[in-house]
Amino acid sequence: MTRPGREAVHAVGHVDMVTVRRDSTAPTGETTVVRLLSLLPAHWTCIPRFVGPDRIALRIALNPTVDRQTVRRAVSRALADRALEGWAEER
């Protein structure tokens, strides 16, 4: 069911994004995952797959308007925020 005036957007896969703590003085994953999710678009479907002190794995649903490049750009922008200093995308 969708809200009036909104079309249903169906998932067409997902992308798993992994971030790691590069600075031991940065907040742990439990705090960082909340900050990271708050910096991503609110309408995205994001599921924390793993949250540990030094590693976070998020599964982000793709759809016709959200592709892998869009997700990677958004996560990169979020990781550039001062609130996530000391964390980086795992490559």
C-alpha cells in the first residue's frame, strides 16, 4: 500500500556498504551507525547487517531511482561529515 499521491517503488536489488574505523579515537560503530543512517536520505531502505566497534555493514535497497553509484556517492558524502571523522568506506 502506498500513501495517496505516491507511486510504489519496488526494490531491484541491494548494495552492501562496509565502513571501518580508521582512528581508534573515533566513536565506536554503535554510535556511528546512528549518525551514518541519519545522514543518508530518509526515504531509503537501509538495514544494518553488522555493527561492531570497528566495522559497520549496511544493506541499502536499490530501486529505479536509486542505483549503486547514487548509494556510493551518498555514503561518501556522509563519511566526509565531521560526525563520522575517523571512519572510511572499506575498499
